Amino acid sequence: MTTPWGEPELTRFPEDRHNRLRAWDASDTYLLSHLADLTHPAEGGQPLDGTVVVVGDRWGALVTALHAHRPVQITDSFLTQEATRANLTRNGLDADSVRLLTTQDPPPPRIDVLLVRVPKSLALLEDQLLRLAPAVHKGTVVVGTGMVKEIHTSTLKLFERILGPTRTSLAEKKARLILCAPDPGLTRPANPWPHAYTLPDGIGPVSGRTVVNHAGVFCAERLDIGTRFFLQHLPYGERGARRVVDLGCGNGVVGTAVALADPEAEVLFVDESYQAEASARATYRANTDGKAEFRVGDGLNDVPAASVDLVLNNPPFHSHQATTDATAWRMFTGARRALRPGGELWVIGNRHLGYHVKLRRLFGNSQLVTSDAKFVILKAVKES
């Protein structure tokens, strides 16, 4: 990536030589170029001093480029943090030059430069701007960035409503900047997140129960139709005490349903999103006082081999704006390693994704549990 601060070598995480998706795009380089022009001493600009905060940096590209200014990175993604560490090391940089925070951590008390990579979720942007706004002052440089297709009128209205007067730049290589002048006297709305709602009837043990969602979690304001279908067909009560994983747990409603159906089950909730892990924990605690484990990580990498009886999974098929099956494949591979012989992986997905082919390739078998016009539920058994 070519920037005014050098040309760092960057990759996504986990690194895959077959994956040709870059770890940055035009919106990253546009923001860095604008920031260099803004702070260029020869043109009367101000030095990049004070606390620099970067929100939503997808693979660490921005903080790696700005490492000399010791930026603070705030992210919802475990994979982003791992990518950032790896990219700093790859470029021979001090890992401590970037302070890594999650979206669940308290933000810095004062922010002098706020750089925002616009997320896919408008709710997550709202939540983060409301959390950061008290630390922003009149002199704070606020710049957002994203591809043109990612920045909408609603995006600009959020900046305007929470931080102050906002305008956009001209488009460059299909990227655009959001330029905001902070108004410390602005009266801001209360943060509506996390959001809780009551689940509908007819979906098994969690019918009529409470689900809690932090901003940015998939379908945070209502139960999506895929999860509803999955909840209606889960293998409730087929065995006694067992180790069950809700893989890619989101708000944790699937794992909570299993725990309610079988109080003796040991349920592990895993997601790479800090917002999701917090949501799953809150949903579980709202419905039961049983014991469960909650982890943020890269799938089942940290789970011992042959230690799990059942894995339940609704894998994502997007990585930010890119459509890819790489995440699903890693989840399936991790599940096979973690399952005991005879253990089962249950997967729900859109019919067109063809997960049965991947499961047969990996497990040697794939059974159709049930389907409807849009979704299939598949079961694969680890035979040895």
C-alpha cells in the first residue's frame, strides 16, 4: 500500500496465499493522503499531535501506516486485531506502537484526531460515535472514509447529529471522505444500544424469551428467518450431558435454546466479534443462571481437538463487502478437528451456497435434515 508515510506490506488475517483480496482499498489510501495534506507544515497545516484514534480499521492498514503517531485502534473484530499485530511485525514495527482496544472497552478520555472507517452496520457506527463523542473537542480533526457505495445520506446524518456539521469530499477511485467539524455544544441523543426484544412463539425453548443485541450484531432488532428456521429444527434433547458449541454465535440465541432444552449441556459461545460475544453473554444471562463459556476468537482454533459433541453453525458468506466462502470453510475445518468421533456439525445456509459439497469433501458425508424454499439444514458426522 503506497501512502505518504511509506509503503507497508499488508495482508489479511489469517494469511492465505490463495486469497487475492487485499488488506486495504482506495478509501484507506484516500484518507491517508488527505490527512497528509491536512497536516503538511509547508502548507500551514498542524502536526499530527495528540491522541489519534482509528475506528473500524479493517485489517490494520491505517494504524500500520500511522504507527509513528502511536494511534489507538478501536475495533469490533478479533481478526482485525490479529491482522494488525501481524502487519506491524511484518513491517518490522514495534507492536506497542499501536494501542488495541475493542468496541467494548472504554474509549480514550480525549481524542485529537478521529479517523472512522465507515462500517457496514449503521447501528455500530451510531453506537461508536455516541461512545466517542464526549472525548471529541472543538479542535478535533474528524475524518470518515469509505467506498462510495458504503456512504449514504443516513451515514452523514449520523455524523451531523452526533458530532457536528458534516460534508463529503469529491469521489476518488470510487472512495469518498466524510469531513466533520465537531460541535461540543451539540445536544446528543441517548445511546439506544444494547437493544432487547422478546422472541416470537413457535421457535422451541426460547419462545417468548428475551434476546439482547449490541450494535452491529446481525439482525439486532428482530429475529432473522434463517435463525428462526434453525431454532425450529435443532437436535434438542437427543443425548444427555454433552459439550455443545454455538459457533459464530451472534446474539447467542441458538446456544441459549440448547441450554434451556438441556440444562446439563456445557455450552460454548464463540464469535470473532466483541459485540456478538457481549450480546450472547447478555442473552444467556437474561434467560438462565446456568454455566456457559464465552470466547472471542478465530473459530475453534483454541478449542482442544476431539473435545466437542455438537457444533451448531450459521456461517457468514461475506467478509465486509466481499462475498467469500473462506470463513465457512475455516469454520467447518475447525469443527471437524474439535469434534469427537461420532460428533456432529449442524449447519444452516442458503440453498444456493452448496455447503453439502464442502461437508462431503471434509467429513465424507452430509445429510439433509430439512429444508424450505430458501434454507437447508445439513448434518455432518465425524466418523473417525
